[in-house]
Amino acid sequence: MMGAIVLLHRWLGVAFCLLFAMWFASGIVMHFVPYPSLTEAERFVGLAPVDPAEVRITVAAAVAASGVADATRARVIQRSDGPVYVVSGRSHLGAVHASDGQDASVTSADIALAIARAHASRRGLDPAPAAIVARADYDQWSVPNGFDRHRPLFRVALGDIAGTEVYVSSRTGEVVLDTTRSERGWNWVGSVLHWIYPTVLRRNWALWDGVVWTLSLLASIAALLGAVLGIVRIRMRGRAISTPYRGWHALHHLIGLAATLFVLTWIFSGWLSMDHGRLFSRGQLTPAEARVADAAPDWTASSRDQLRPASPVREVEWFGVGGNLYRRDRLAQGSQTLVRAGNVSRDGQAGVLSVRDIQEFTARLAANCGLPSVLTEPDDYPAQSVVPGAPVYRVRCGEVWFDIDGADGSVLQRLDASRRAYRWFYSALHTLDFPVLMAHPRLREVLIVGLCGFGLVFSVTGIVIGWRRLRSTLAA
């Protein structure tokens, strides 16, 4: 039995020592430089005030013109070529001009360039040298599935000092992603390596998922076998722990003993990051719950809604919650008004959904629901609103918890017992986001860098041993 463990650990170690080193080193980079994205703050700052004089059709007419049969949300935004309704459903997106209901998808590179320049200018970036770089379905930074409904994307290089590039959706004409030269450079040695994320593999989600899940599982087995061997081979000299090995093997053994707990939990939790419903629930709504949450609202309720010229609104959105249609006007990043659609007098105008609104929604969503409570920080299962300062309501319906954004009615989290356990087995163990450490970010940062650095040194000893083993085997 022990012979089989030795043999398996030896050759799994040879196969995975470089991968271990890559994961630890890239993990340090990822802590400081996340994968490129367009933050909500950046997106909102890039929006122009909507010109109400150019909005000549109702949202109900826009939904009908969009062809999105299962439309659940609709927004008005101002593009460089006029205001546009963006209509979203469970299946796809559609965009129509707010002036006449004609298709507003972007096929012209000139229009995409104008949109990118206007967005950049409002963010204080110099758009003068901007130029279209490509129009493509995928590249290294737009490969995540969240962009599927926007493909193909126009990639526009702004030509600024930071090397900023922005991506314009061909479906809606919105800027959906930005990157800088620094982000791209660091992510090649960070997220791309860590997630094994080359475009050619990642664009096929099922293949990428299977490959990374299998590699992570084998790496976990290699680490577990190494831990067993390391403990079995301990020698005691008085009260001191000793090792029967010499040289690099001794160093590998002793560092491995010191790092065993961290290496095992970190590699195991990294494997769980690829779980995707295999062992734990995915935190997604059930089909029955989704039918309630994504139910198409009665768009005719918005027939009396009109944009007011005096309102400097950056974005107007209509959405359904609990059988009612709501309209929210976003005035600033942290400021909005929200009313039930069709309320011409704007009676009861507020900034967020009320407890009663949430109760009406969850009564349809699930059984045995308690009263909504506002999430406070710190929380073991944190969630944040899309609007800074807006409340997130938590509703407990039996053993299932729902976290609902008070700003736009979206279900942020569905936490059953399995998903709550997953939060600790994956997120806490892999990113050290324990509440006590989140309250002391500098300590957490030191621990992450220190432990990953320790793991990297341990991996280097494995690389040396593995290379020597491989070289001697090939020489024989």
C-alpha cells in the first residue's frame, strides 16, 4: 500500500510541480490585479444624460419592437446616435431607437467608434486618438460567458498613455468592458495562468471546465498523498521533528510538513471553485422560482410614463417585481428615484423598494417566508446592491435564503444549506475572506501573500526533485 502511495505521489508530483508553482505565484498577482472588467461606477460615469425630447415611443412599444418575447427589463440610455431602449429577457437582448422603434444594434464601425469616444470623454479619458482595433466574438479579455449576449464586440483602442481599450456591444451599443495595458500585462501572469484561461480553451466552456476540474482534482490527490507520506516519514529526535531525507528532499519534506494544512485546504478549495453544481448547489433559482422572478411584467402599465425634461436622468429602467411594474430613474451613481410604473403624479416616490414590495415578491417566489430584513455589514454571506448605499433585503423561506437588491429587485443570492456550506469550503478557505480577516484587510493581505509565497517555495523544491527524478529516469 505504501509503495503505491509513494509511486503515485512521485509521478503526480513530477507532473504537477510546475502547476503548483504557477497557481501559488499567480494567486499572489490575482490578489492585487483582478481580471479586467468594467465596474458599475465606470459604466455609470460613462453614461450621458438622456434627452427626453428624442424619446418618442413608449417602453411598451419598444418592447414589442425589440422582438424579445420574454422581456423582463427595459432601459433607456443615451448613445452618441440618440437615446436607445435596451430590452432584456432570459434568452437574449435587443435594442431599438427611442425615436422610432427601429433596430439599434451596431453594425457600423464608425458608430461604435463614436460611442467609445463619447464614453471615454465622460470618464475624463482622451478619446482623440481612438481607433477600432477589431470586431470579433472572442479575445483574451472578452471570453467570459457574461459577454455572450453582446457578441460580436467592437474593440476600440483609445491610444492614451494607459493603453486603454474599450469594448462596444454590437447588440446594444453599450460599452461593456475596458482594459488597460497594465491590467492586460499582469493578468497574463495572474488570472490567465491561474485559471488556465487561454482563449482557445476558455471559449469552449464545457471543455475548459472539464480540463481544469480534472487537473485540480489530480493536484488535490497529489497533495493529499504527499501529506500522508510526510506524516508517516516523520522522525523524532528527542522533542524535535526530524526527517530521514537529505538535501532537497529534506527541504521538501520539512517545508511540506509546515505547509500541509494550507496547501491541502488551498488546493482543495481551488478545486471546489470549479464545482459548478457537482457537489454543491450552484445558488441558482429553481425553474419554478425563475418563472416567478423572470415573469414578464404587464408593459401596458407604463403607457402613461413620460420622461421629464427637467430631470437630468442618466438611465431609466422598468422592471417587474411581485407582479408590479416599477420604474427607476438613475440621477447619479448613488441616487435614484423609484415608483410603480404609470404613477403620473409620482406619489409615494422613493429611492428603493420597500419591505412591503419585497414581501409581495417573495410570497410568490417561495413558501413559508419570513419578514425581510436589511443586510448589515459585516455579514457571513455578504451581498451588495448595484447602487451604493441601497439596501439588500434578506428573506428566509424555510431553509432557503434569498438576498434581493432593494435598488432594482434582482435576486442577488439564493442560499440553501448547500450553498452556505460552499461559501466556507470554497470562498473562505481559498480567499481567506473570513469576517474577522475582512475587518483587518492589511492582515489578510499579509497572510495571503505570505502563505502563497510559502507554497511557492515548497513547489520550487518539488520542481527540483521532479526534474532530477525525470532526468535520471530518462538517462536510464
